[in-house]
Amino acid sequence: MTFIHKLSLSSKIIFSILLLILAISIAVSSGAADIPIKVSWAIALNQLMPDYFTKQWFDFNWSNGHENIVWQIRFPRAILGALVGAGLAVTGCVLQTATRNPLADPHLLGVSSGASFGAIVAIMHVGLVFGALTLPLFAFLGALSTIFIVIFVAKRDGFLDPNKLILSGVAVSFVVMSAANLLIFLGDHRAAHNVMFWMLGGLGLAQWKDLIYPLVIFMVCFTWFNVNSAKINALMAGEEMATTLGLNVVKFRMMIFIFAALMTSVMVAFSGAIGFVGLMIPHILRLFIGADNRLLIPFSAIFGAVFLVIVDILARKILAPQDLPIGIITGLLGGVFFIWMMRRI
């Protein structure tokens, strides 16, 4: 820890990016059939620039089977994992500041449950009426509705009570998930198995053609959070102090919740319900870089991506050749971390 504290900001940024590249490299090379890292990146370069990086350009070769595994399966999966991890970590970071509650997290506030509910409605009872956008759209509506209900329950005399927020989120989450389970029970039982696996979280359905949706939403939300990071910092001082600084707290906090719901819902729509990433990553990073959201938000994105890519590697290795749902691992790690946080507060 002392070594990391002594690093300059630019060194920390370089270290973080190199760590992410290393995690992705291991992810695309590891699996039931291990493929050397240099071969994996050679395949990627050949796919991206086939006119320049031809097979003859390298002093080694690879089979069509390895090419399909690396490019069609593992690279989309690693990139989706990085996007989801980054999105959930950034959302957790911002929500903790906006609500002034160190335990705030998309999962604990019921946002993930609401997104899951909306996605289940689309999968089992509505169908893809809007094509590929149906799932993210219904997930967003479910997440936004849930977070507004949680805020309504947690408010006291017109102010958001941080102490009631997590309890409200957990309570509303139980209600929403009960309704989701009812929809599963009343729906097509042949599809129930797939939905249950999706609810546990996983990246196995990642495809290149679908990555554009989480990528665009992440870039939009991440950019907005970064642009407004100084205002988000002002919320740490409390509503009265932020108001004296000229900030319309109610309006600004509502915008934060909308962008947080949008980010979470799209990530949940493509990866399932993966909890506690947004709780753990920002708290760990505060030990190394402090609480300034101008730094914490981008670093949360990088290390959230690293974390989920590594967890996905473990998920593929523990019960190989089967995939263990990622939500099981993050739930276990997050539960232990949550207990540790409760002991400290």
C-alpha cells in the first residue's frame, strides 16, 4: 500500500491501464483450451488489420478453431466484462457520494433488482417488440422506477435520509424480486431455466454485434459523471452546503439517479444481475487515491473493469469446462466486504 501511495498520478494511471490490458490478455488466453497470450493478440491484430497483420507476418501459426475461440467468444466476453465492471463500479462510486451513504450500491439500492424485473418482463411476457433495444429499454424503466420508489421511502421531511436508504433499498428489492419470481413462475417454464441463469449473472452470451449498446451507454454516462465530478464532490458536504455553492441539489441528484439507473440497467440487460462491484471497488480505491471524484470516477472505471474480468476468469476455471455464474462469486466476495464495512461504520 505504501508503494502505491508513493506513485505519481501519471504512474498510477499507467499502472492501472497496464493491469487492465494484462487482465484482458489472461482472459482471452485462458479457458478449457489454453492459448498463448502472444497467439491471442496475433489473432486480434489479424482480425483488426488483416491486410497488414497477415498470418505470414508472424513467425508462428494458429488453427481456425483457435481463431474462432479467441475472436468470436473470448474477446467479446472480456470486453463485455470490462464494460460491465467499469459501469457498475462508477455507478456505485457516484451513488455513494450522491446519497452520502458509504454502503450505497446499485445492487443494495434495488436498482439491479428493478432492471432484472424489467428484463424478465421483456424476455418472458412481452418479447423483443423493439428488437435488440427491448431488453435494455425495459431494464431501464424497471431500474428507474425502483430507484424512485426507494428514494420516496427513504425521504424524511423532504430530505433524503442516508440511514434509511439502504434499508429501503433492501426492502424494495425483496418486493421487486418477489414480483419477478412470480413472473417467472407464470411464464413459459421452458424459458425459466435460462432466465434463472441470467439472473445469477454471466458473460457467456457476449457477441460483437451487441457490444455497441453497453459501450455507447457507458461512454455517455461516464462522460456526464466526469464532467460533473466537481458538483458531485459538492454533495459530500451535505445538501445545505451544496445549495450555498449554487447547486440545485434536488434537480442535480435526480439527474445522477437517472444516469445511474441507465448505466446499471444496460449492464444488467447484457450480463445479468451482478452485485457488489459498485460497493467494493470505490471503497478500496479511496484508500489509495482519496475521495475526490475527479480521480475516483475514472479509476473506479478501470479497476471495476479489471475486477470483473478477473472474476470471470475464476468463474471459467473453478468448475471447468462449465461456467460458474459470476454473480455467485461477486455475491460471496461482496457479502464478506459488506460485513467488514458494517463492522467499521
